[in-house]
Amino acid sequence: MREGFIFNHYKCVSCKACSAACILENGWAISPRNIYTYNSEAESSLHLINLALACNHCESAVCMDGCPSSAYKRDQVTGAIILDEIKCIGCRYCKWNCPYDAPKYDHEKKTITKCNLCYNGLKTGRQPACSSACPTGALRFGQLSLQKSYTYYSWFPCKNLDPAIEFSANQSFNPLRIIPEDLNKTEITKPVRKEKRISEELSLILFSFLSIVSVATVISSFFRGVFPERTVFFPVIVLAALASFFHLGKPVRSWRSVANFKHSPLSREIVFLIIYITLCAITLFFQLPGLLIAASIAGLCLLLAIDSVYIFADKKKSVTLHSGQAFLSALMIASFFSGIILPFIFIALVKLAVSVYGLIIKRMSPNFEIRFLRMAFLIVTGLRLISHNPFPDLITISIFLTGEFFDRMLFYIDFDPVNINTLIDRQLNIERDEKKRG
């Protein structure tokens, strides 16, 4: 039978002994074990749950599959997912992919730290440090039952990954409640939604946007029967490549990023980037139309790879259709540069419809100013392209590309991979609303 963590939330008092033991045992600067408290403010009308959670060493480990440098491996004896810090490039893609917030970024080492199940001790009969240190017996390690007990938590994410964890409270599995339950005496406040700091993803925004513009330039050059202007094209593509390095904790290990081409979308993105840049350089040197076609195809493959990086991590499928997607944006920019009106109008209408849907239906209110300007810039440049009114080309192009850059920014703002922290907050808000209506 499979072994894993067994947790009883009735016994957990959030003393954090498990977290301290994890740090001491492994000599880490940060703890991979989180202590989540569902209803941390102990509102009397809501459930109260403490949950100690680290890596669940899933059967379908998305951290391992998504890692571009193959830094993760499964120990065949214990089943633990082990991280080799020497191979880690610090790209933090595993943090996006893991819904349990298990991988932790060490800002000192510039690499990831993660629970290793104390697998060396486990082979000799020792228990993991966290379960051994738990004073109340809330956290144990042992044989898991066949029943998927984590289904009792409605907010427990991505059960299809088959995490090696079991919850053992009782058959009814009713979470604790604070007494007295008096809504009139309890002030219910919703936590303020934390907006993303766009500066944290600026290097990725620049890389993806410049890649989109460069591919669109190559495609439009093919349709116009000319070759891209070297003095403009080369700086764009070089800056795109350089921007990608700034997101890595260990840029000197970037050569490892192609090690997991078979499984990792990020690894495939890097491979296609290398192929695309190489073909562009050869094309501009030899000036052969056939090479321009090859570079265009390689560029489209690169954009599909860029989109797949986020689709793989986005288990809620919130970016499956977004106006800022790389492939869609490149096709519209290419039609704009080529002066081909019908494809431009069609894609522009799709982008506007998706933007309006996100703004009104999904109520994506944060950064409303950027969303408004993005749509306004697209409408203005669209009318310019259709009407052929005299308007400085440089200004038109600048307005259009600024709008597309805003769209790419919004893509990262709206990108919200599944994470247990946000799911707990979301479920709490649902319970609060239900209590208010009740």
C-alpha cells in the first residue's frame, strides 16, 4: 500500500512544531511546511480548521513534469519527489504548477526548496521529522487507505493529482465551529484582494511581448515580399532573449532548461526560441524566401509553446481564451503590419469581445484604467486602418503596440494558477456571503 501523511484537523493547535522540525532536520532557511488556518480570525459563524501541509508527493507530480531542467525526480523506494538544487535554475515554474504551494523560493540561494519526505531516514525506518515532532498526534505518516478522504474539503485543490495525504477526523467530518455562533455579535469582513505587482513579472512580459512582435514582423515581411530591417529586427529579438534570463534565479544554469523537452512546456518554449533565433539569423544573412517561410513557421511554434506554458499551469483554464495570448496577438500584429484588413478586423473583434466579457461578466475590475486604454487604443488604430485617414504612421504604430503591450500585461494580471491560499480565501468569502443571506 502507498504511504503518505495522515492529518487530523481536530488535533492540530497550530503550534508549528512540525515546521520547526522540518527546518532543523534539513538545515533550511525557510520551511517547506505551511500551517494554513481556515478562518484565521476565528469568526464565530464560520468553520475553524488548522491544516499542516507540505509537498504531497503526488502520483501525478506536475512540479516534476513541468520542470524544464529535470531538477525533480521520484525516489523509487519511498515514492518521494526529490529536488536536486544543483540542477534547479530558479525559474519558479513549479510554484505556478503546484496547487499546494509546496515549492518555496529561497531568495538567498536563488533556487527552490521543497519537502523531501526525509527520504533517507525513511529508508532506515525513521519517520519524517515533521510527523515525529507533532505533540498532539495531528500529523502522522503511514499507510494510506483506499478512500480519497481529501474530497471532504471542498476547497482542497486538484484532487486528480492523487496527492499522498489522508485526512482522518471522523466519518461525519464536520469542521470545528467557534461558540457562540451569533452573527449579530460577529463583524464579518472580507480580506482585501491582493493585486499582483506587475514588476514581479516584468521580465516575462518583455520577453513574451518582444517575441510576439518579432514573429509578427517576420510573418508580415513574408506577406509583403520583403525581409525585416536588420537594424530594427535584431535589437528586438536580442532584447527578447536577454529578458528571459532576468527571470531565472540561476542564469548561468540556463543551459539546463532544455533537459525536459518531452514533458515540460517551458523546456519546449526555450528549444523553439533557440530554433527561431537561429533561423532568423540565417534568413537575414542569406536573404532567401524559403528561409523566411521556415522562420515564420518556427516563430508560430514558439508562440504556441509560450501559450502552452500558461495553459499547463492554469488548471482553472482562465487563460484558455484571453485577448493577450501570444499566438492570437501575433496574428493581429502581423495583419496590421501587412495592411491586411479582414483578418485584422476579425481578430480585433474577437479580442474586444473577450475583453468586454472579462470586464463585465467575469468582473475583472482591478487595473480598470489599463483595460479601458487597451480597448480604446485598439478601436482607434482599427478605425485608422479601415478609413485610411491621413495620420502619422509612427504614431499609429506606437498607439497600436502600446495597446498590445497593455494586453500582454493584463494577461499576466489575469493569470491566476490554482493555489490553496486563494482557494481558502475564496471559500471563506462564499461562507460569509451565505451567512449574510441566511
